[in-house]
Amino acid sequence: MKRMDIASLIGIVLGIVAVVGGNSLEGGKTQSILQATAAVIVFGGTLGATLLSFPLKDVLRAAASLKEVFSGNKIAPELYTREIVSYASKARRNGLIGLDSEIPSIRNNFFKKAMRLAVDGLEPRILRDTMEQENLTFEEEKMRAAKVFESAGGFAPTVGIIGAVLGLIHVMENLSDPTKLGTGIAVAFVATVYGIGVANLILLPISKKLMNNLKYDLAVRDMILEGVLGIQAGLNPHYLEERLNAFLSEEIQQRLKRKR
């Protein structure tokens, strides 16, 4: 069962509640910042600018990546270390070919592919080059998804200003009718709030979260690749474990030492 990333959920809820709650504390009414016209201008304009900037497949990939923002279902890196050391011990006893039956049970696709290439006897240098190129491709795809949200976060405030100007134009056109002035002014200010708010409370934080997730994934992949190359080279499992632990944070290393 997938776990929810509590920090992401709290962050987005807290940001929205802070804005709405602050407005209420100042005596404002919630319905005063719920303007359909402003929402259409800001959200529609931001989406249009984003679609113009990126291929449709990148925008769809970015939408699909939202599940990574709210999912906390990542395997701890020390579990990979433990698995790699176990394979290293088996390889020293039975040879690399003895790991062939273990490969189907590996859940991480990058790990599985690297192990398959190692067991099949691919030269270490070529194995490293192949998997590092796969990392570059993986990074490029993930970065494009993050860039979609980052760009949308840049467009939203500007589109909000466009909405504000349109609202003021509406006000100027109806100076002779005071009953219509309030609506135009409301659209003007609310459009600005929507543009700045959606950019800084949602779009830009999502982009940052995706980039942080990418850094984590790349670090784990680097560790896995070093582990597989160590298995292929026949390194002592104890030495290999110490080498892989260098990829872990100081906090994790200390926790592992206490468990020994």
C-alpha cells in the first residue's frame, strides 16, 4: 500500500489555509476571493502559456509526476546496501552466474538491468558507460517534468497582472455606473492574488519537490551502480558495505552502527 508524503500534504493545505485564514482575520469574506472570472483568466492563461512552451507529452508527463510529489513510497537506501552486500557474498561463494536466479526478484528496474548486464559478463567500463547514459536519460526526462511546473510558476503572476489590468479596464468603462465598479475592482485584485498565490504556494514548490526527488533517485542509482560494479569485481562484502555506506547520510550511518 502506497504511503502519502505527509510533508507535501501539510504544505499545500497550510499554504492555502494561511491565505484564506489571514483574509478572514482581517474581516474579509472567503467568497470575496472566489472569483470565477479571475480564475478563468489566471488558470486558463497559465495553462495556455505552458502548452505553448512545451510539447504536449511533456505537460502530460508533468501531470503524471504529481503522484511522486504526494507519494512517500520510496525505499530506504540502506535497504539497497543490505541487498547488494548479500549478493556480493553469494557471488563470492558461487560466482556471478549464481546470481542469475536472483535477478527476477529485484524490484528496482535500474538495479535489475545493471545486475543483468554484470551477470551476462559485460565489461565493467562498458557497463558503467551504459548505466550512466541511462541515468542521464532518466535525469533529462524528470527535469522536463519539473521545468513544466517551474515555467508555469513563472507565467502565473504575469497572467495575474493581465487579469488585474482587464479588471481595471472594466472599471474604467463603467465609471458612470457605480454598481459595476466593485466587481471590476474585485476581479483586478483577486486575479493578482491567484497568479502570485498559485505560483508560490503550488507550482514552484511542486517543481522544487520534483527536483529534490530527482537528486535522491540519482544518488541511489549511483550507489547501486557502484555496488553492482563491486560485485562484478569480486570485492570483499565487508569492504563493499563500507564503500556503499559512504553514499548514505551521517544520520543513517550512525543508526546502522548502533544496530551492529
